[in-house]
Amino acid sequence: MSVPDSTQILLVCLGNICRSPMAEAILDFKAKNLGLKVKVDSCGTGNWHIGQQPDPRTIAVANHHGVPVNHRARQIELLDFERFDYIFAMDDQNYRNLVLLTDKEEHHRKILKIRQFDPVEPGGDVPDPYYGTDRDFQLVFEMLNRTIDEFLTQEFRINN
Ligand code: 4NP
């Protein structure tokens, strides 16, 4: 088996149509612009939206900030715990569900809440905007944008 020469990062929410595809798009966009060797994907812990495009409000807010979105929803699978180096949960509910899916300590070590890197208010949830407004999607974008900047700074020692 070949050894991957890039850092593999998985973003996880519930439906994989609002928060995690937005986080995937932001991280992929920034990593490409910085020339980093990173592979990014997203998925959901739930199965309701498998195969669907991201929510139109996720696409709109990302595109408004110049970030392209290209994803089809999929559900987490056990192989993901092997393939990825970082598995970022958007909130406590998804963090707990991810931990329950595997018994292995080496897998548990990869599972983190993404907002532990939030420089403004570390450790909280990325709130689910699905039943919210355009403003909620904008707030999720801002939260993910600064959090991903801080993650990239810490992980790759780059300055944004
Ligand atoms: P997401 O938002 O987890 O950020 O993709 C949701 C999308 C759909 C549902 C829940 C959350 N749903 O219950 O269908």
C-alpha cells in the first residue's frame, strides 16, 4: 500500500448538506491557494440526504465569498477512520456519534471538534443552520472561516 503524502481531513456534520460541505469548500479553497498538500472531504453521520447537492444557502454564502462548492452528500463509513488523519465534528452531537462508531483508541484520537481552533470562542458547536435563516448561514461561514485559518496556521505553520 502506498503511503499518502498529503494530510487527509474529513469534515462531519449531521446531514452533510449545510455545515460540513461549507467547511470542506473553505478548507479546500484555502489549502489550494496556499499550495498545501491536503485532501479534504466531508460526510454526515445521518443518511437522509445521501447523493444530494449541498443546501442552496450553503452554496450561495460560499460563492458570495468567492469559494466554490462541489460535493454530493455521503454518510460516514468505517474506512473513513483509517483513511483520514483528522476527523472534525461540527458539534457535540456529531462528535459523540463518531466516537460511538469505533472502539479503537487510534481512531478516537483523530476525532476533534473543529471549533477547538476557533480563535474567538474556542470549543463550541457550529450551530445547525438548516432550520434557520440566510443570516445563520453567514454566521456559520464566518465561524468556519476564522476557525480554519487558525487550524491552518497551527498545523502548517503558515500565516494568514
Ligand atoms: P447539516 O444540517 O448537518 O449542517 O448538513 C442539517 C441538514 C439536514 C438535517 C439536519 C441538519 N435534517 O434533519 O434533514
